[in-house]
Amino acid sequence: MASFNLADYQTVQERIDLFRTSFSQGRIVNKIVHIDDHSIIVECSIYLNATDELPTCVDLAHEVKDASPVNKTSWVENCATSSTGRAISLLGGPFSPKGKRPSREEMSKVERGNKATQVTTKDIQNATTLSDLNDLWSRAVDSGDSVKLISDFTARKKALGG
């Protein structure tokens, strides 16, 4: 697994601020191109001038509802932010330092995923408090195990009085 330093990546807000400073007449346009009960895809188009008919850069982002704690409530916003950061990075230069196309937010997801370890039924059964169970749930979501373990979590939560 490759290692990386989050400090090497810009936040999306840093990219937006730099874009606004560099292209005061520019436009950032987000459009939902797919949404259903489980996932969303947002397209972001970057226009350097207000009068441009065609965008200079376009990129997409995809998010899955409930794939992380933040996506439980803000999956649409998270996807729009990701697509914006990715599209601005295509301008290159100061918008994508050292060729780092992903934003710091996107790389934070990778870092959480790298740290996530697989949750087992035994782990769930050994949880002694609802707080422990919630921590396990977060780990299971980050590692992609939450769907297959939902019945184990539900049963243990009931047993703990939740």
C-alpha cells in the first residue's frame, strides 16, 4: 500500500479560492447526472470566463449513500465538493500542485480506508456497550463490510438495549 502525506494535497476550498482569485469572471457549475436511493454522480464544469460557451474542464465524482458517517447526512454535498475539487485540479499548475489531482478530502477517505480493518461477527458479539458497537459500525462502513454485517449489528444493538 502506497504511503502519502495529506499535507501534499489541497483542500477543495483552497482550490476554489485560488480559482476565484485567478479567474474572477469564471464559473463553477455542478450538475447531478445520476441519483437514486443508493448513489449519486455529480459533474462539475469549470468556465474561465462568464461568456465561455464550453467549459475548460469537466470532471465527475461518485458517492454512495451511507458509505461513511458523513455520507449518511451529506452525501449529495460531499459528491458536489469532490467533483468541484477534481474539475479545478484539471487546470494544472497551482490548482494541482505536484500533480496531485485528488483533493485532501478525497485522500482523507483513502487514509481512513487504509486504517480500516475488517469487522467480524465475533467483534460485534464482543461489543459490551452501544458506544463500542457504534465504533465498530464506523469501522465496518469504512472497510465496506457494513452491508454484509447489518443483521449482526441489529441483533447486538437490540441485545444491548438500543
